[in-house]
Amino acid sequence: MRKLLAWWINLHRRGAVAGRRRAVAVFEAIRRAQQARADRELLARLDARTLRDIGIESWNAHLADRLRVHRERELLRIAASRIGVY
């Protein structure tokens, strides 16, 4: 009985440690995703002149394209909500 209890406690500890590691990894991934979304939303609020001033249009075309697509989606979402589709 003592061996069984020791085995169960050991198994529980290993599982708790593995569960904690997984929870920390998930929390970090969520935090990174939230930070990336906040950064995208902040950049989406800036106008084209400000973006050129900080250099996004010239050296980071991928980010500029993502911002353009994000703005287009927002405009389409607003237009769809006005006609009652979305």
C-alpha cells in the first residue's frame, strides 16, 4: 500500500509539473498574441503620413500590406453592417 501511495504521489507530481509547464507556455503564447494584436491595432490607427514618417512604408512592405488589408477589412465590415449583412 505504501508503494502504491508513493507511486501515485510521484505520478501526480510529474503530472503537475508537466501541466504547469504547459500552462506557462500557453500563457506566454497568449500574451505574445495579445501584444501583437495591440501593436497591429495601434499601427492601424495611424494615418499614412505618420507611417511614412516612422518609415514603415519604405522598409517594411509586408507590414504595410497587412495594415492595408486590415483597413480594407474594417471598411468592408462597416459597409456590410450598414446594409445589415454583418
